[in-house]
Amino acid sequence: MSSSVNVANENGVAVVMIDNPPVNALSFHVREPLYEALAALRDDATAKAIVIACAGRTFVAGADITEFGKPVQQPELRAIVALLETIAKPTVAAIHGTALGGGLELALGCHFRVADQGAKLGLPEVKLGLLPGGGGTVRLPRLVGATKALGMIVSGTPISASEAKTAGLVDAVFDGDLLAEGIRFAREMAAAGGPFTPVRERNGRLAETEPAAFDRQAAELAKKARGLEAPLACIEAVRNAITLPFDEALAAERQLFLKLVSGDQSRAQRHLFFAEREAAKVPGKDPQRRKIARVGIIGAGTMGGGIAMAFANGGFPVILLETSEEALQRGLSMIEKNYAVSVSRGSLSEEARQQRLGLFKGSTDYADLADCDLVIEAVFEDMAVKKQVFGKLDAVARPGAILATNTSYLDVNEIAASTARPQDVLGMHFFSPANVMKLLEIVRAEQTAPDALATVAELARRIGKVAVVVGVCHGFVGNRMLSARGAENEFLLLEGATPSQVDKAFTDFGWPMGPFQMGDLAGLDIGWRNRKARGLTAVVADTLCEQGRFGQKTGSGWYRYESGSREPAADSDVEELIRAKAAALGIARREIAADEIIERTLYPLVNEGARILEEGVAARASDIDVVWVNGYGFPIGKGGPMFWAGLEGGARIVERLEHWHERTGRPIFEPASLLRRFAETGSWEGVDC
Ligand code: 3H9
């Protein structure tokens, strides 16, 4: 027997044990022996029932994603499931950990599913730009009903074992020795006698589908697909499960799967799956981790409060420090309010709310940070203030504690140098709201110790963040590239575009919103203040701010917002202002096409990414993609700017940048040498896009 699949006979019950660490993916070297084992057991009279279980931390977590895009090796998962359905004796999947994708589809080939109470079950293929391709869209609706299945398949979100039991997906939930319970269950089923009906023949729940309700739900979900093909394919496949005979629906699912798996969107989303996991790895030798049990946060404003909530949500006790009792109470009551809103929305239980609030301790005394293992400073973005904070921190923090600054732009080397322990200092750039946004840029300063970095990278995952290690520069990876993306915004307006035309080019590309709508949401006064501090101007934006048009919060900015509405409406006053400024500057206005908008905003974005790579501020092109997808809304179906550059064609990007460089002379358009190399090789230094 193969080492990936082992069979044992437990007093008449055959146990097929899959062992393919780390997540028991259904790689070819699992599928082949699994098929052979099941074929043999089908005709083995000494086996009265069959249990499929997994070694290690989880049941099968899906097909092996690394095999997609390569020639398919037989037997495929579909053949294994089809074989399972020809077995007359009871077959039982014993599920612990996660039964995901092809793993759940394998379990759906069994007559019965039993689960550990901590197990999770789902079909997350949509998150990889796919639909379940092993019969999941056709079998799951037969067990749980079409509307429940549709919700699960289009969201990709797994459900708990108890929800799965209520829905009819699992037959029993156990607490304790799952394998022993699974064997006992299988023996009982065998003793009760058949016939045992395969899922494919159970049509009762499907027949209950109310077509109008299904159509309504499908239309709602389709509206949210925003240019992604996979959610639409999932809907089509589940509808087929209702309207077509089983085998036809199964064949249609296969065709949809083959189309998606070879398409750019799924390639992009698979790239992101591995990129996110890669980004958390600190290059070099894997160091020891420091112990982090207690976290201190300095500053209880919006950012500090959000960071504190992120840690409390991850189960960490948090000390929140403020300069005055009043500011502290304001911060704590904001946190309480946020949790109360979550409870009222049903996303948090009352019990969890109380438990999380119990993790907070407020203080106005730096000495209370003495036993913290990690302290994050989230005070005003000003070098002098931050240095002062780090000076005080240096005096009280215990040796070996990690000291982090939550800065968006400032030089972390300079901050580190204000302490006597620069090896313990790093940046943690959270995105607002910090308890919601997934991205965390971890800034490696010149002297940051590798174990401090690795500790924070691991910690980030524990609090549900997607972490990327970046180097020191103004704005790090994300905000530095954001400046490059926005450098042409005003020129585009002055030369003839309107804010809504630019924003539409962005939303058509797949961004959730365009730069002007985004500016109105964030507040135009923030950029204005920054520009003033740096001696910069923006002719149109500065005037809007002088007029008190700060965006949504003042009811007008680049757009108008009717009393309290968040819907932007084009404003003729703004268009008039743009025309007047253009005339004053002697700029002739003309039609600006969407293609030009993309070229002048997103090509400089890629170009700046190339410079960042060249300088070593990011270790890998895929790290940059992770930053942009998780922090700035770059469309996942395009894989991030550096992956998209490959789809767009490096040569075209270089050629158009050169064109704009020649026309404007602006350095933003000067192609980076790494971009030129990419145009020739199609690869960002080993990161094959
Ligand atoms: C599918 O099933 C299609 C079918 O419908 C049809 C087929 C015809 N394959 O996430 P972690 C690696 S599509 C290959 O850090 P965790 C991962 O890259 C699939 N590799 O662990 C990492 O490698 P490394 C549907 C995989 O404990 C290591 O395993 N299923 C796969 O935080 C550990 O992963 C999914 O989409 C895979 N399927 O989370 C589930 N999965 O150490 C995808 C993981 O070298 N997987 N790896 O960096 C997950 O969601 C999480 O991995 C899981 C564990 C929740 C299981």
C-alpha cells in the first residue's frame, strides 16, 4: 500500500486512511492508491463497511491546487467519487479539521458523513476563481437543498459541523475519538442493512426548491460578482442541478470547470492564494519566535482602538495607553460601541462581546507597559512625537519586547535610532479600520532582528491579518505606489476628463471605486494637509478644500452628496472649476478615452512596483500583489498589479510609458530597468507571472 493511503480492517470495517501532509490535498499520488484501495474494497467480502478518514490536522482540504494548469493525471477525483457510488456496502467519511472543495466532494460520494464537532465543511473553489469540479454543485443541493447550496458555493464560506448537521450535510457530529466513532457508526449502518442510497439518487430536497426564491437569490448573488466569472458559473451549475438530469448537470459542471481553470481570472486567484502564504515567510533562515502573550497599544484613537480590537479579537489581553483619563475613556467607549454594533448586527454573540471586552485594560501610565511582549505605538503621525514616545517606551519596556510603530510614511530607521534597542524595533502599518482590514505591512528597519520580524509575521496570521514584510521608504509599498497611481489624476482632469469618467474607468477595470470617489470617502483635507506640510500643491483639489469641500463628510468634494446620501452625484460646479483652471494654465481640453486613463494611472503603478522591487523594498513581486489586493482593492481577478502586468504585456506597458514620458517629461513615466527586463523575459526575477 502507498504511504499516502493506508487500509486497515477493524473487525470488519475497512478504514482507508489518507496521509498527505500538510492538508491531505488530493494529489495524484493520493488519488491513484485511493482509487485502487476503494476498487479492491468494493469486492472484499471481509469489509462490511468502509470509513474514509485522514491522518494529521485535517480531512482532505481539496484538490491539489499546484496541479491545476498541468496535464490531468488519471484517475481524476470524479472517477473516485463515481467508483464510491457503485459500492453497495455503507461508506462513511469521518471528517475532522476542514473538508473543503474536492475533500467535501469526496465525502459527498459516500453514503454517510460524520464529523468532529470542531470540523468545518465547504466548497471554497470560488475563491480560486473556480467552481467545484468534482460533482459538488450537483450533489450538495441534493443534501441541503438548492438555496442553501447556492449560498455556500457562491460565497465559498465553510459551515460548522453543527450547521452541517442541521442542514442535512452530515449525519452525526461527535465529540471525542472521531475515528472510533466513525467505525462504530459504519458498523451500525452495516448491521442495519441496506440498501444504501448514493447522494446522486436523493432528489427530495431538490424537488422542494421554490423556483422564484432561487431566482431571486441567484440574481442578488450575480449582482455582487463584479466582473468575476466564477460566481456566475457557480450559479449556472447549481441551477443545472435543479433543471437537468444528474449526469447532464455533472457534465455541464465539468465543462464550466475546464473553462475557468484555464482562464486568466482563476490563474490570478491561484497566484494570490500562494502569494499570501509566501508573503508571510521571512526570507533567510527560519529563526526562533519570541513569546507574545500580552500586547500594549499606545494611543486610543481610531487607529489605536482598531488595532487593540484586532488583538482582542485574536484572544490577546491588551493594555491601551492614553495621555489623559478623558482620552482613554473616549477610546474605550468607542471600542464598546463598535462591539455593541457587531452584536446588534448578529455578527458577534453577547458572550463573545463580554469575553473580548474583558481582555482590555486602560492606563495612562507608561509603567503599565512593563510586562508587555509587544507594544505598538499608534499616536499622531509626526516624527518628533513618535520619537518622544519611543524614548519613554525604551525606558519601561522589558528586554526583548518588540516595539512597533504604526506609521504610514515615516522613517522607521530614525524611530528605531531613538531607542537603545533598534534590533527590537519594526513598523506595523495597519490599514483603517484596523479591526476589519486584512492587510498589515510589517516594516523591516535596518537593524530589526530576524526573530522579531518572524514573530510578528506569525502573530499577524493569528489575528487574521495578511502580512507582508516590506523595507523602509516613504509610504512603504502600498502608499508609495498609491502616490504613483494618483500622480496623473489632476492632469487627466485638466486635459479633459471628469472625475466620474476617471472613476468609471476604474470601476470598469474592477476596482470597487475610483480615485475621486475614494478621495471623497477618505476626506480631501487629509491630502491637503499632507501637501501643505511637504510644500506641494494640487490646483483643483486645493481649491476644493479652500471652499470647504472635504468630501462626503461635508456633503461635497469631487462630487455632491444629497443630504446624508453616500451616492456621489456629478457636480457642474466642479466641472466648471476644472475648466477654469485648465484655461488659466493654457491647457486645451480634449476627449480622454478610458484606455488612456488606465495607461496613465495603472502603468505608473506597475512601474513604481518595479522600482520597489529593484530597490529591495519588497522581496517578491507577489508580495506587492498581496498588498494591493488586500489593502487597496485591486481586483482579485487580475491578481494584483505585478501579475496583471504579465496579462497586459510588459512590452506594451514599456512602450506606452515611453510615449507618455516623451510627451510630458514626467519621471513617473520613465520605465524602471526591472520593468524593461520584465518586458523581455515575462518574469519578475524568478517570480513567474
Ligand atoms: C478543488 O478542490 C477543486 C475541486 O472542486 C475539483 C477538482 C477537479 N493544494 O493555508 P495554510 C498548502 S480546489 C495544494 O498555510 P492553514 C499551502 O500552500 C481546492 N497546497 O494552512 C501551504 O503550503 P506552504 C479547494 C495546499 O492551516 C500549506 O498547504 N480547497 C492546498 O492556515 C499549509 O496551508 C481550498 O481552496 C491545496 N488545496 O489552513 C482550500 N491547501 O506551507 C485551500 C493548502 O508551502 N486551503 N496548501 O506555504 C486552505 O484554505 C487552507 O490551506 C486550510 C489550512 C484552511 C486547509
